[in-house]
Amino acid sequence: MTQFIIKGPNLLSGEISVSGAKNAALKILPAAILADSPSTITNVPQITDIDHIIKLLESIGTKTEVSNNTVTIDPTNVTSSHPDEKLVKKLRGSIVLMGPLLAKFGRAVFSQPGGCLIGARPIDDHLDVFRQLGVDIQYKDDCYIMSGKPKPGKVVLKAMSVTATENAIMASVLSDGVTTIHIAAAEPEIADLANYLNKMGANIKGAGTHDIVVTGVKSLKGSKYEILPDRIEAGTYLLAALTTNSEVTVGPMIPEHLELVLKKLTDAGAKFEEISRNGRRYLRTIKHNGLTAQDIDTRPYPGFPTDLQSPYAVLMTQAKGDTHIFETIFEGRFRYLEELILMRAKADILNPRTFIIHGPNRLVGTEISSRDLRGGVALILAGLIANGTTIIDQAEYIDRGYERIDEKLRAIGVNIERVETKL
Ligand code: EPU
């Protein structure tokens, strides 16, 4: 087990770097198997979710080479359409290999994907997308057996699911005609995936909007591609800086990808300065004079991202007033609140989707446990401002999505230590 031990309170200063986006890299690496030649992907975050997806790709015959943040993927020997079942169960993101396998082989065999326990995470929308593309799906011996090359046509998503949109795109890029995808999710990571596929020779228009048109092409050629900055990691570090009322430069990042988050924070009393350097953009937080509560409800992009709900709630423990938080995406994303309450946060859970934070009040360090990635990182933010020592158990969840977070935070003045225990 990994533990983070934080001694607080902390004042941060300096600059913290933002890695490549987890939720773009997790799709772009599997998309590389659609080509006939190797791709080199740069700015890939060094996180355990990426280690898993690479192992999963290797389980179907992909050759990969990893050198720091660069991953070279050679798909020329991919022969299997049945990825390792144990790995599929470890990572919900493994679901995005279904689309590429169907496009490449007209067949994919998958067990039920696992991942962070943040509530019911069904895959019915993915299956529905594939059925609309003419794929036959049988469920046998705990596995989905999918067969048939995706046919061009019209796909309507039931909900704006991010990964189902990505699967619809990847399943269609090599088909024989035009596929239109409606009520698509519009997250920037989807546009990043489409940019990479287009660089390889695909013809995708409208990614990043709710209507996408994919004109099938005969083949794709491997390419070099740089992953976009992680908007959720950038948002997390901005929230860390504001929670501790510190002046920190965060980047590179694309501020427009956090437009509503920045609006809410500005309304609460936060101040930012934008800095441009060598063609990259950064935001610097400026010391504030106290924050006031601002309610949020999480929504698909460009709404307030569910992945920042928990660190935002920690910030609101330091704001004046009551903050109502309505989680519309995932029902199970409040598990960190029990731990925050152990740290003396004042919160009332009204129902599985709504809670209130009463602020401001001083948090106190204690031993707590991370239950999932984003809940875990919220506990780090709580540890930054708490009086005394905060011990976060099961911190390996945080390593799934944040590259070297302890090192990055130490470099801006945080008293944080990583401890590996046998248990
Ligand atoms: N949903 C269904 N059926 C499905 C798929 C989704 O009902 O078949 C529902 C979900 O239960 C949820 C909603 O649709 O209520 C939206 O889920 P979505 O499918 O958009 O989520 P996802 O694609 O599984 C991605 C990110 C998540 C992020 C969400 C929302 C990846 C690998 N994961 O998940 O990231 O929270 O979109 O933006 O891209 C994280 O990084 O911590 C994380 C969980």
C-alpha cells in the first residue's frame, strides 16, 4: 500500500507542471492499432492507468517502447481480438479498445470492464453504439462476443457518454462510407483523439461538438502526435493553490478547457493572471481576500467537470457560506466526504447526488483513506490546509491519474512524503 503523509498547513509557491491528459492518452494509444505502421506519441503521462493500457495493448500483440513521456506503438503484429481479461477488469478505460478491435478485425471479445468504484458504470451505451453500426453481440461465459465489421450509417447516443462517443468514432474510421454520430459528447479529449486519427489519414469532422461525421478511409498510417495538457490536473493544481491562498503558476494548460470552473472560481473571489511563454499558456493564481460559497452542478463538457467536483468541495470548506453540490454524472462520487468529515469538515449529504459544505472551517489532520482517484486527490488538498499530520492510505488510487504528484507538490513547497508499506 502507498501512503502520503502531509504535514500542514502549507503555503505553496513557484510553478507546477501539467502533464499530458490521461483521458486523451488512454484512447490515443489504443487508436494507434488502427494504423498499418508505428506511431510515436509524446506528452504521455507516466501514471498507472497508462501502464495498464500499455499492458493491455501488449496482450493483443502490440509492441511498445516507453521512454519517459514518449510511447512508440508498433501495431504490425497485432493478431488477437481478445485482450487479457484480468487487465480489462482492472481498468474501465480498457473499454476503448472495443472500437479499434472491431474496426481492425470485425471481432472483439471482452469481459466486463472494471475501474474506480464511483457508482454504476454500465456499458450499455457502448453496446448500443456497436449494434447501431450493425455489430452482433452475444454474452457467453462472462464475455461479450462482438462480431461484424462496423457498417456506416447513423448513430444516436442515449447519453453524451465520452468513451461511447470515442468508440463510435474509432469503430467507424475504416468503414466503407459515411457515419454520422449524434448527441455526441464534446470533451476536448475527444477532439484530441480525432486530431490524432486525422493526422494518420482519417476523415473526421465535428469532434468536440455534438454532431460528428466520420467518412471511412481504406487505411491509416502511424504518425507522431503530442497529447494535449490535462485540464483536470491543471484544475486540481489551481484549486490546490486557491485552497492554500498561494501564488502558483500552473501549466502548460488551455484555460478555455476550464471556462466554467474559472468563472465559478472568479465569482467566488479568486484572481488569475494568464502568462504565455514559448507558445504555451499558464495561469497564475493571485492571493485572494477570502472566498464566498458558489454552488455547482457537474455536467458534460462544457459544464463543470465531475472529475473536479471533489477538489472543488475541499476549496469550498474554506469559503464563506453554504455550497450546494449536485453531482449529475456519477452517483458514487461522494465517498471521500466521510474522510473529509473525519478531518472536521462540515458537510451534509442530502441524497446520493447532493451535498452541502458549510464553510469556512479549519481542517485537522488524521489518518484517512483514498477510495478512488479524484476523491483521493481531494484528500491531498485537504491535507495541505489541515493543522497537523494527514496520513492518506491507499494513495495508489491517486497514482492512476496524477504523474509524480508528491514530487510536483514538494517542488512548490509542500511537506509531503510517500511511504510504501507492506500491507
Ligand atoms: N453511462 C451509461 N451507460 C454507458 C456509459 C455511460 O449509462 O454505457 C452513463 C454513466 O453511468 C454516467 C454517464 O453516462 O452517468 C457519463 O459517463 P461517460 O460514459 O461519459 O463516462 P466514461 O466515458 O466512462 C469518462 C472519463 C471519466 C470522466 C467521465 C465524464 C475516461 C477513461 N474516463 O468516463 O474520467 O469522469 O468521462 O467526464 O475518459 C476520471 O478521470 O477520474 C474519470 C472517471
